[in-house]
Amino acid sequence: AAEGADAIATRIEALAQENRRIHEAECFNLNPATNVMNPRAEALLSSGIGSRPSLGYPGDKYEMGLEAIEEIEVIAAELAAEVFGATHAEIRVPSGAIANLYGFMATCRPGDTIIAPPASIGGHVTHHAPGCAGLYGLRILEAPVNADGYTVDVAALRLLALAERPRLITLGASLNLCEHPVREVRAIADEVGAKLLFDAAHQCGIIAGGAWRNPLDEGAHLMTMSTYKSLGGPAGGLIVTNEAGLAERLDAIAFPGMTANFDAAKSAALAVTLLDWRVHGRAYAAQMVAVAQALAAALEDEGLPVFKAAQGATQSHQFAVEATGFGGGQAASKTLRRAGFLACGIGLPIAPVVGDMNGLRIGTPELVRWGVTPEDATRMAGLIARALRGNDPDALLPEVSEWRQSFDRLHYVT
Ligand code: PLP
């Protein structure tokens, strides 16, 4: 018999609770692409404003009765600009992927050439042919990779840019181990008349907290990001810039271009998230980096092959383990899931693994939010190493879950 609507709704509610239990009681989340929200921000997502109209500009909305939403929209945009040290912030952005599309639309026309970091160093699909760059009709060239490190090769990039005259160069990736040469690439962009977009989908948190140089200060024309990764906010996107002309174009792309009504509850939740960065950002960002460095060192002490860039395992809140010996990054992640650790694969500039990624990506935004410190690194690395090396990861789950449950209070939230 067909399941009744009420039963299906009840089941969906139970599934949501089960997802919460897995993330907040059973497992440690080692995935840098997610976080736990401030409960006050999370509550705003179901505050009833998200399904109301929001079409138009604050002070000049199409529908009536939206005075309160108008104020929230202005506060959120002002806080975003403040936290990222920018003159302009565009918050009407559904996701990090669409933030990149806005960036491409603001700087390029279909048929133009861009240069973007390749997947082998964590370059994101949105900058490439199958992603929004390709779908928007851009011609995409892969940036040359620095042989010693985990970023672009500046000298080779300059030669490519001089030969190809791109309209846009992008930096920033899904794995960022060491600082990118933003100043040097801006100089190349100036030489060939290109703009520079820094994709801070992952780095935005430690940029907001001052633990990573702000690409806007270093010369990026645009900085795009996801709001739910290291930033710890609702699922969405954000773009900041100090360029008035680009800000004007982004404004027109956001409305009436790519959004009409947008989710005001998300703007409210983002505003509360950004306040956490104003108050706790420095301490949170510094701790994310400290825990990543301690965990990378402890995993290396366990004999795991931690990937090294020129400056070592990481200057960031994320790092990678070479996963060739574990059947690949996704295979290793499935093993870790059984032991109570959540992670996923990533591309590394090492030998490929057929049918899988060759790296395992590890990050600390959620660990640190739950109170994990560098002192916990040795025990955690021991459990991760046993899970990956032993042949019975399920046997570790009770110990891991019990330890996980001792981290029951959120840190760095107002
Ligand atoms: N850019 C980079 C570098 C990413 O890693 C991601 C990851 O998802 C994105 C963009 C897309 O962000 P979103 O998931 O918010 O669309």
C-alpha cells in the first residue's frame, strides 16, 4: 500500500534527525567543506521569513510589508563587507558555484579566455568546461602548476597569459595548503589586461579570521565564496570586491539578472554567522590552523603519507593524505566512515589511482567548533591510522563515538 503523506513526512523528519545524530554524536567530521551552525543562526532559517517575497531593493521592494526583511538585508551585506575588509558585498548569491558564475559574468563575455587552476591541485569544476565557466561559453586554459608546491607556477603562468591574453585569471581551490601568489598573479593580470578572481570557497573562514592573507588586500578584483564551509553559515554564496565598477555589475547580475526573490532567512542566518566572525573570528581561525597542523604532524608520526607542499603539510585549516596505498581517497573515506570519521577524496599532483581520487582531504572547521584542540591530535591520528591500516574499521566505532560525544558544546559562537 502506498505510504500515507503523514507517514512519509514523519519518516523525513526522522531521517533529518538521523543525519544530525551521525554528524553530532556518532562521527568526527574531518571534512573541511562543512561546518555546524550557530544555533541562533540555524533557528533563523525556520523563522518564517524565508518564504516571504523579497523582490527588489531595500526601501523599494515590489511587495508590501517587507520593512523588517529590508533591514536584515542591509545588515547582512554591511557585515559581509566589514568581515572581509571590502567596500562591497553581494549577498544575493545562491551558492559558491553561482558566486563564480556571477564573477565570470561580471568580467567576461562568452567566448573569452580564462586561466584557472587544474583539478590536480584542487581547482574546482566551476572554473572548467563541465562547470559554469564552460556552460557560460568561456574558453578555459589550465594554469601551469608549481613543481615544488601546491599552487600555480608564476613564471609559466605569465608566459601563458602573454600568449593567450585571458580576460580573467582565477586562483583558489578546494585544497589550499600554502598561500597563493596573489600579488604576482595580479601583476600578470595587469600586464595582459585581465581581472583576477580569488575563489575563497574554502579559505573564507581563515581569511575572515586573519589567519590567511586577504586576497583583496593582495590585489584580487573579486573574491567569491561558499558561506557554509569554514565560514560556518547557511548554505549559500557571497562575493566581495573593492571595485565599484564590478560591484555595480554584480548588483545588476544579482537583480534583476539571476535572482528575483531570494531567501531572506538565509540572509538573517548569514548576518548572525558574520557576527560570530566579528567577535570570535581571530581565535577560531587560528585554532583551525593549529589543529590542522597538529593533526597532520601526528598522522605523519603514525607513518601515514601526508602530502607536502613547498612550505610543508599545511599553512591552512586543511591538508591531504596521499591515498594511493588505501585504494584511493573515496575508498579511504568509506573505510573511515565505518570507524566514525567523515572525510572525502581530493586530487593531488601525484600518481593517479584508477577509478578513484589519489588524495584524502582533511580539515578542521567542524572539529574546532566542537572544541577539538591540538592536544587531541595524537589520539585522533592513532584512531585514523588504525582505521585505515587495520582490517576491521567497524570495531573502532564504539570508542570513536564515545569520544565524539564528549565534545558536546559549540565554541566560537555568540
Ligand atoms: N569553489 C571551490 C574551490 C569549491 O571547493 C567549491 C565546493 O563546493 C565551490 C566553489 C562550490 O561551492 P558551493 O558548494 O557553495 O556551490
